[in-house]
Amino acid sequence: MTQEAQTDSAPSEQYVSHFTELMQDVKASGLLERAHIYYWLQIGAHVGAFFAIWAGFFWLGNSWFQLILAAALGVIVTQFGFLGHDAAHRQMFTSAAWNAWTARILAGAFAGLSFAWWRAKHNMHHKGPNLEGYDPDIGPGAIAFTPSIVEQRTEGFAGWFVKRQGWLFFPLLTLEGLNLHAESIRAARDKDSGQPWRRVELFLVVTRLTAYVAVLLTFLPLGKALSFFAIQMAVFGFCLGASFAPAHKGMPIIPPEMKLDFLRRQVMVSRNVRGNPVVDWAMGGLNYQIEHHLFPNMPRCNLKKAQPLVRAHCEREGIDYMEVGLFHSYAIVVDYLNNVGLRARDPFDCPLSAQLRAPSL
């Protein structure tokens, strides 16, 4: 039998997905039903907090205490990113149009992010998380997430950087807010993207950013205005990136030739972060990453309730269910990135790999 034939047939013959059984249990529990009251309260509370911060801004005037409000604004803007994420996954409403416009307004007008650009990128991630050559979240970029990318960065500054990227990862997240704004504007300006309502999103993102900068420069001296902007963007980028990073970074990278059923493909490469009310809020429910990947349209408030069902099902199926504490998850991310840079070891290092990977010739 050829390598290609073994690769295509062996996993499907050996592993049969029992996701349908889990789905039936979750549906019977009512956890996929829309949580309208929860989301209206979330939206109302965060819109209120957003305008309260700006009221404090105008009240304080020319004061360095404005930097405290800048940090608070960064945190609240992050929450709008999470709410936009939930609406984009159709967690809020039954109507696709309601979800799309809610995501477009919350993400664009309040967080300055393009809904269409993010949805296209994020959908690819959900279809093939940690799938090398497909998942954009582990593709080439400032950070090298796979050995194949590391091998291309061995000389000069790139070589120096990749050997230390684990330690530099979290400081770099402070620039992620600027990067997301730039990518949103670039995508919304792309006439060939084929994204619906592209001009509306461009208007929302650019108008929001322009008005924001104009207000800062009008009511604060240049130094304070720049400091406010820098701190807000840094907190926003860090909070958002630090919420997404523990979900998959340091989990197995799936080679392009490996075939996995849906249940294993989503669970094996996802990591939960042990929750509590503060962690759940700060991470926008993304700490229940396994449940989110299995049921992306499940309301955020129900992910924790689904966890016992998912964990028990994975135990019956013999699938490892990974959950660690928050700081432990960050340590894993740093260690993984440093190990990829220093030793370029194969990150898919687990017993299942030997059974599913095609044998070498």
C-alpha cells in the first residue's frame, strides 16, 4: 500500500466520530438555545461602561490620571471584541442578519475592527485549527509557530528573534491592537475581497479611529494624547491576544496529510483555561475553548455548563481533555515558542501521532 493510500484510509477506518451522540446530549440539555437576556445585559453594561469612561475623560480634563481611563478603555474595547466574536458566531440571535449587523456595529464602531475580515480569517481557523498550511493563526508572521517556519529564519535578526520569541511574545501583544486596526482598514479597502458591506465597515472603522484621535488631540496636550492612545492600544492588544493565545498555542500541530474526525480534530488541539467569574469575563468565555470549538454557536454563558458533558464524552472516547490554570497556560505558550525556536522539535509529540501519521518512506 502506498503512503498516500495509508494516509487517506487508515484514520477513517480506525477512528469513527461519535460527535453526533454528544450533540444530541447537548441539544437535549437546551444549551444551544439563544440567551437573549444575557447578551442584551452584556451589551447594555459594556456600552454603559464605554460612555462612562468618556464622561470621566471629559470631567478629568488635562490630567495624567487620564492614563487610568485609557487602560480601562482598553479593557472595555476588548469586551466589544468578544461580543463581536459571539455575534459573528451567531450566538446571540436566531436571525443571521441580526447577528451580522450586531457584530458589525460592536466590532466596527466600538472596537475598530472589520467584521467581514475577521470572520473570513476566523472561519478558516475553526475549520482546521492548528492544521499546518491552512490555519491562518499559525501561518507565517512575526512569530514562528511551526518548525517549518523556524527553518526559514536561521540568520541575522530573524534568527536572533526566533530563538527568543517565547519571551518576546507577550510584550509583542501590546502592538496587536494597532495591527488589528491596520488589517481591518486594509481588508475593508480591498475591492477584490468580495466582502459584503465592505464600504460600510470601512466607514465605521475609519470614522471611529478618526474621531477617537481628534477627541484626544482636542482635549489633551500632545504628550498626554499620545500616552492615552498608546496605553489604550497596548492594553487592548494585550488583553485580546492573551485571551486567544492559551487556546491552541503549544498544542499539537496537525500535519497536512493527517486525517482526523471532527471530534478529535477540535479537542486534541484545543486547551481550556480553568475558569472563575473573573477569568470567564476577562477572556470572554474563550477559556472554554474546547466547548467553543465543538459548538461555535453556543451562547458564551452556556459553555461552562456544557463542559461536564464534553469532558465525560471525551473520557468515554479515550480523547485527552486538556485544562490548566491561566498562568500555567501562559508558561506552556512561552515554553513551546522557545522550544520551537531553539530546538525546532516536532510539536505533534503524542501517542496518537504514531497511529495517525503516515509512515516515512
